[in-house]
Amino acid sequence: MQRKLKTLALLLPSVLLLTMQAVNAQSSSPPPATATRPAENMPGQTSVPNDSPPATRTQTTGQTNPDPTVKEMNEDAKRKTEREGK
């Protein structure tokens, strides 16, 4: 009997809290509808097309050859990764 009373005493505040939240949710007004809606008719293209020719495989990115010390450091790191893993 004592155990039932303790359980009831623990559950009663939770039930009351949930009931109050449900009543509050039902009685509060919905938030204002200020969201923008999509246009009925989508506008045409607004950006200016690029007149340059498409890129080719022979075009470079502008990157120059790295410094020999940087190249050596990269190769050392690559060997270390192959040897030990990540």
C-alpha cells in the first residue's frame, strides 16, 4: 500500500503538468502567417549569361610548380601514409 501511494504521489504532478500543457496548446492562438509564399509565375532568367567559351582539358588552373622543399615534404608525407596508414 505504501508503495502505491509513493508511485501515485510521483505520477500526479507529471499528469497535471501534461494536462496543463495540452490545455495551453489548445487555447493559444496560432502564430501569424508571415512566411513568404512562392510566386505563382516564376520570373525568367535574371542573370547575364557568360560569353566565354567552355573550359577545355588543356586550360591550366594557374597553379605553379611547388617549391622543391614543399614537394619533398609532400612526398615524405605520402610515403609515411602508404607505410603506416592514416
